[in-house]
Amino acid sequence: MDNTNSHHTELIEKLLGRTLSKLELLRFSDYKKLFKFYNAHTNLISKNDENVFFEKHIYDSLCLSLFFSKYKIPEDIKLLDVGTGGGFPAIPLSIVYPQMQIYPVDSVAKKIGFIELVQKELRLENLHPLCKRVEDLDNAYKNSFDVVTSRAVAALNTLLEYTVPFAKTEGYFAAYKSKNAAEELALAEKAMTELKCEYLESINYNLPLEQDYTRELLIFKKNTQTAKRYPRKSGQAKKNPL
């Protein structure tokens, strides 16, 4: 293992509070190779981000472990990742939490195609990709996930409508956001009331980059079932946010 990979392994192990297994190390190595190959012809992330693929995408994804640890979330939960794109945080989470059943959803077929490739090549039996707009998911998925996540998808008042209906009552939604999301929170008050959820706190963390790169997880809890009409169809959540 080269020094770069060794350093990355140390950062993950410190974050998770445990040693990575040989299988996990192999899966991360194969995942990076597949990503680099696929990204050469399909824009999963910008070419500029390839040099900080670990820091800005893998490590950032795994920082959800800070929420898991603080809220004592068991590892055998069911998680929905809305607007997963290139598989963040779904794929890194599926590698380090093999008991967790993870459902990455995205409407872009090429991106879900990549996740299906990774699922097959890495034999990630806990990864269940869905190629659909989240508004078009079957009603059976509503109120059924312990945790819902989303990273770099939409403004919070729109994002809550995409995510909260799929969380169980007493379940959680964790939104990956850049620092200082206070303005988004203020604009999302009506959405929180309508969707029957409450904002709990922000968990701040820093990405391991030379420049200061602070991120935060906004944690929400769903108090009771949301109305069946949410999320609204035909992009209404984005066109006309709550």
C-alpha cells in the first residue's frame, strides 16, 4: 500500500474508531479504480475533483458515522440515499456498514448504472440501487426507512419534501450541507411544519484538505407520518417549494 492510501486508511479508521478489514481495504481500492475508469467517460464528478476524490467524497460520505455514533443508530438499519449521483454517501457507507441495507436513488440512468457495476464487482449485497425520480418511488417506500440522507441535491425547503416522507415515524433525515446553512433553515420552517419533522441540530466537521473546508450534517427527526400527497409529482417540490 502506498503512503497516500495508508494515510487515507488511517483517516477512515480514526473517524470510525476501528480498524478496517482486509475486505474493506480491497473494496475501497477496487471502488476507486472503477470510479476513475467510469468517470473518464461519464461525468460522475468534475475532473478537478478527481484529485480530492477521497477527501471531498469518500471521507465526507463517511462522516455520517458522527451522526450514527452520537444518536446510537444500530448498524442493521434501512437507509435511503436521495439523489445519490455517483453513489455518495451510499457506496462508502455500504462498504463499512455491511449489515445496513442501503437504497441509493437517482433519476440519471448512467449514474445508477455505475452503482450497479460497483454493487456487482464489489459484491455489495446490501446495496439496492433505484433508477427513478424520488417523487415516482412506489408508495411502499414511504414511511419505511430508519434514516434518509441527501448530499448536494437541493435547497432545504425542497429537500425536506424529497426525503422526509420516506422516513419512518421517529426516523431521521440527515442533510449534508456546507457550513452556515442557517438561511436555508429559516426558509424551511413551513416545510418542517407541513412534513411533520423537527430540526434537532447541526453536526460540524472538517474535511482533511489543506484549506479550511467545514461541512455540516443537519439532523431532522420525523414526529408523525407525513400526508400521502408528499412528495408532490412533476417537480412541484422544486418549482413551488413549501
